[in-house]
Amino acid sequence: MVIVGGGFAGLGCAQRLADHEDVAVTLIDRNNHHQFQPLLYQVATSQLAPADVAHSLRGVFPGKENVDVKLADIAAVDPASRSVTSTDGEQWSGDALVVAAGSQPNFFGTPGAAEHSFPLYSLDDATRLRSRILGLLEQADRDPTLIDRGALNFVIVGGGPTGVEVAGAIADMIAVTVPAEYRDLDASTAHIYLLDYGDELLKPFSDKAHDYVAKVLADKGVEVRLGTGVKEVASGHAVLSDGAVLPTRCVVWGGGIKAAPVAADCDLAQGRGGRIDVSPDLTLADSRGVYVVGDVANIPGPDGTSLPQLGSVALQSGIWAADNIVADFRGKPRKPFAYRDKGIMAMIGRGAAIAAVGKRHHEIHGELAHMAWLGVHAELMTGTRARIEAFVDWAWDGFTRTGGPHVLDRTAAAAIDWDDDNEAVAGAARAGDPASR
Amino acid sequence: MVIVGGGFAGLGCAQRLADHEDVAVTLIDRNNHHQFQPLLYQVATSQLAPADVAHSLRGVFPGKENVDVKLADIAAVDPASRSVTSTDGEQWSGDALVVAAGSQPNFFGTPGAAEHSFPLYSLDDATRLRSRILGLLEQADRDPTLIDRGALNFVIVGGGPTGVEVAGAIADMIAVTVPAEYRDLDASTAHIYLLDYGDELLKPFSDKAHDYVAKVLADKGVEVRLGTGVKEVASGHAVLSDGAVLPTRCVVWGGGIKAAPVAADCDLAQGRGGRIDVSPDLTLADSRGVYVVGDVANIPGPDGTSLPQLGSVALQSGIWAADNIVADFRGKPRKPFAYRDKGIMAMIGRGAAIAAVGKRHHEIHGELAHMAWLGVHAELMTGTRARIEAFVDWAWDGFTRTGGPHVLDRTAAAAIDWDDDNEAVAGAARAGDPASR
């Protein structure tokens, strides 16, 4: 059987099936490693090194003769023949096919966002953003006039967990790293804007949690703008929905995701965000042995809505699909997916987190939530190695407070072109800076 | 005062001066991190992650108000004014100037070597080589016909420590990783060639050590060819000095280094390998307050020869220059550099190393040498953080034996173009493969 995608869903499925020696599994991914997405923001802000959140897919299955890993980019899925075809023309098929292709950033057609903003969905995204942040600090340190041109303005689009976590982490990074390491930079000249079209950050949480988040971010100096989005991103500025022009070289896109491109390409019924509609047992209607799981799937929830695109839904649906596949092979009935909601949580920065735990979403915050966050994520981590190293990094980081792996890709820093924005905008930008209004 | 270069020499100098609060130091490097060069081959072979061997330069000096770090690429050095100019036109000068610009690979004019071979001198080099090795394993796993076209032929040029260490590490990687993780690959189809024009590997060691190295490499299956070099490197093959054409997509260049380009550009007296001649006290003749240290300097040795380009020479000369600078400032005499030879050593692979320790180069090998190697390198490591993490990695690696940070840069893997070598060569290559003669 064939699994497309080595994220939480695909890897969870493959791991479950690895114990069934009579099931031959081919796991296909475009990367040779699993990316631990919940921690990508820590790579972007130099708290973790890339290797801490990436785990070799082949390394997950030592000694498992029945699991094979292939590095390929899947371009087409054919449910009728349960086959997939890579961009370079190779084909795989099997008794069962699991599509766990994940998702991609959704720019909602915002002009310039795809070209100029920094999404945070893959390890490449995280290292790109890290190099941009460090490059801006280095350049502003050498030429403080760049600060007036937005070198230390960070604009984060979207007030969900990604946006809140990135905003908090950038604020911590600037508060801690700049005074300690950049002698000629004034940390108070940095501005971190967190934008959301809605009326609350972290919407699914309670009002009390919203107050807590607002307070923590305000303490960190993050400037939160609710009811505000971005209507255009350029290389040197962002235009907000209220018309303000903000000079910036760093727009982080946490504005939403949509299903992976393969969903649209294979001509199947799609729900919200382009996700492929599946039956409660995670199979594709009118097909035999085709499962769709994780972010790419539109999975019915308990009350008729769709389950959210979360790591825990992905992991659980992948494992469930594995069990249904084994049931199929054994001639037993498939079971409808029952999502076990362990809660939702977000880190707002160093030592500050909120978590809504368990079915009834009992809320906790502060240090206890921080520990819960660590625990849940350690559990999600597939590799013991990655777990140990990430904790060494964390522990060390908490101890030294300045010691992250600040490795800047030299070419990426050089790639910031300060002559590519028109002077009119750069000049007007200062006056139009919402921060000064 | 100004220091150009954050390698062992420049960083050693800056660290020594950091304790003199009345000396203001500007440390300039093209990277924002120090690269621990002796371990780059472990990054290239997925034993260490890049962050393990890179340490933020700014992070080395927490709380040191007198040390400033700037990210810049130095294009010109003017000894008369003790000033340096960056590629983007900024200038720095001071009472003292330390040039510690390091070295670069020396291809000795070998056609195609600069374009197609993989040197191992910087962190970028190491991650490029890592992606190439992993990319070849992935591609050969998917398409075994590529093995006949050289996908698993690794050609290492140069039998010094770099060449020997890379050859041993690639052999270990293939012996351990391929059977464990690449189900469809046959490790015995891989060939690792180690070439050297001379008549011995690791020339400075004794005959007994040479026998040991030869035995260890033979046990690992490395094919050593002495009296043999490479006369041309192309994208899909290497032409050896004996005329043999070897199909390969991975030629590792350990064939020598020369002084950094700035040495040739600043019109100073140069010795072997383009190194800048310095007086015994590490100053430049006919200048005031200009020091040249580390690999870029041609430092007189005790017996009239030049000191070798080693990490320990660089570190010690940098520290020595700092002491002479302080002496200058205090109106005291400078002292001639006295190199304390702690020995030379090389790792030949997992658990096998040789070391010639102390002034009389008492030789040890095997596990004891391995420990000595670890100890010396741990001592050279500037950052406690990097030290701890590297040891976690090592310990973990020794425990699991397959668990390195095999993170493949996807774009780098895709960059291997199998259509770019002419068919005649690819066809002829098999017959001309020296391994089959």
C-alpha cells in the first residue's frame, strides 16, 4: 500500500502499519524528513536549530522491512486505480492508498503576499524567515538609517496560534538578543505588529484567555491591531486594510492554510479550503481502499462540522486510517473516525502559554500551560533523538537566555535589497506608520 | 582596534582582548557565526547538524561592552592606514589591525574542480556536500540504473586529514545507513576512492601510523590510490592523472588550501600558498600595528620553515597577537610567537583515530586516539553550548548508530542533473572504471 505525505497524518499511519509485518508500506514524501510543524516558529526565531525539528523519515523505521520510504513529489492521484504519479513520471499503486498530502499557505489572493511575505509552514520557510530576521538585525546594526526604512518593523498577519507564537517569539528575541549582542541597536526602535481581521486573537479560547493573551503580548510590546488585515505586500512595505502603509522587510504570513495542490488537481469533491471530502471512516466515497487524512481531508466532526486542521487531528486520523486498512485486509468492518480532543494550546512566548485541555476545554495559562505545551509536543515528536535534543536546546536556552542557534545563511542576508522599493513609498511610509498615529 | 575574520585566529584574538576593557574591539566576519572547521566533515556525513559546529559570534561575548561584531565582507586592506573596506564600501580602522582572513580551497588550476567538486572549508560547503550525498542515495534508491552511471562513486581528492576523515566517514555512513534505511540499495555497489599524488596518506605521521591508516581504510572498503590525482572534474565524471575516467557525481576536494583572496588583493609580500609574510612577532614588516595571523599568514617556524595551516596554530597566533597588541598599547616590547605544538591528529572513522601527541609526536591510535581527538576538539570549541550539543549528538550517534541529522535540502537534491554529461563518457566510464581493472 502507498502513503502520500510524511507529516503527522502520513507518518502516524505508516508507524501504525509498521507493526503489521504482512502489510508492505511505501511512504512517499517530497522531503527526506518529517517536519515538526508546531515548533517551526522556534526555528524562525533562533530558539531551535533546524535539525531539532526535522527527523529523517527513513530513520523512523529502523529494522522495519515492510516500510519503504521514497523521495518524490506527487503530482497526480488516481483514486480509481489507487495510484499516484510523481512530477518526474514514476508511478506507485497498491491495495490501499492513503492521501496525507497536507496543506499550504493560503494568501487569499492578497497581492504580493506570495512573493514578499514569509509563511511558516515548512522547514524551508522557517530557515528563510530566520535568515531574514537575523539579516535585518545585522544590517540595521551596521546602518541605523535603515530602521527608519522599516528594518525593525515586523508585521505578522493572522491572530491564530502561528501568528501569536511568532509575534511573542520575535518580541522575546528582540528583547533578549538585541541588548545582549547588538551593541549599536536600540531594541526600542523595533515594532512588532500583529494583525487580525477578527475581533479576538486565538478565537477558539474563552474571553478570560483572550484577556490573558492581550496582556502578555502588551507586556512584550507587541502592537496588536484587531479588525485589521493586509491588503497588499510589497518588497519594502505592507498596505493595511485601513490604508496605512507600513515600511517593513518582514511580513510573516500566518493568515491561513488551504489543502495541498494535489487536492485540486485530482478532481475530487472539495469542501472548505479546498479540502477533499471524506466519509466518516476516512475513505473517499465511490472508491475502494482510498483514504484521505490530515490537513488535506475535510473530515466530518461530531456535530456535522469539519474537524479543524490541527496536528492532533492529523496524527489521530492517520492512525485511524491504518486501523481501518488492516480491518479491510482482514475482512472486518471499518470504524468511523472518533476524534479524541485533547485540547488546544498556544505559546505566547518565554514561559507564557495558554491551553484549553480535555474535552471540556478547561483552560490553564502561565507556567503550567507552558509545561502542558511542552508535554503535548514532546508526545507528538516522533523521534526520541529529536526530543532529547530539542529539550537540551530548550533547557540551555532557558538557562543562558541568549544562546540560540543564530546561524545566518549569508546569501539570504545579502538578498535583502534596499533599493527595490520606490522612494515615494519609503518616504511616505514614516508619516503613514500607524505606530506614530 | 579591528579584527578581520572570526575563525580560530580572529576569535582567539578577540576573546583574549575582551578581558581588556580599555581596548575597543571590532570583529568583522562575512558570516554571523564561527565555524568549527575540524568537524565540518561530520556535518557533511550527517553525523552532526550544522548548528552543532556553528557558534554565533555575537553570542561569544555576552556582556562584553568592548567587543562589537559586524557582518561584512572585507574586500581591501590598507596596512598604511590600518583600515579595511567592505565590498559594500564601508570602512573600519583602528590603532591596531589584525588580519585573520583565513584560507580558501586551492584547486591548483584543475579544470572543472571549482565548478563541479565539493570542497569542505565552510559550513555552506558542508551542507552542500551533505545534500549531494543524501540526494545521491535517494536517487539511486529510486532508480538503481543510476548506480552504473556513478551515483554511488565517491571520489575524494587529497590524502591529508580532511580527505582521510571524509573518506572514513562516508564509508561508515554507507555501511551503517544504507542497510538500515535504504531498503532497495545495495551498499556493496558503492565505491569510495581516496586519491593522493604522494606516496602516503597523512604524510606527517610515522610509517607505523601509515600502516594503521591503510589497514583501517581497507577494512572500511575505501579504495586508496596513491601516486594518483585528478586532472579534470566534470559534472558527471572525474578524469584521473592516469587517464582513467571515473563516473561520479561527488568529487570531494581535500586537495589543499591557499590564503584568502584579500592576501593577493592587498599587494603584500606573499609566501607559499599566497600567505602574507609576517615577522616572528606576527606583525607586518614596514607597518605599525598591523598583525597577520592564522591560515592567511606565513608565520616563521622554529627551524626557518613556515608553520602549517592548522587550527591550533591559528588559535595560538591569534591569542599571541592580542598579547602583543596589549604590549604595544602599554609601551612594552612585543614577543616573538612561540608555537606550542600539542600534536596532530586525524579521525579515520567511527572509533578509529591516530594522534601524534606532544612535542615529540608520540603516536597513539585506536580508541585512545579517538578520545584524545574528542578532547582536543572540545577544547578548541569556543562555546559551551556547541560543546554540549555536539557531545549529545555524538553520544546519541554512538548509541543508535543510524541516527544522524539526515536533513536533505530538497532543492539541492533536485539539482543533480543526470542529463548533463555526454553519453559517450557515461558509456565509456564503466569500462574505464579503475575499480574494475
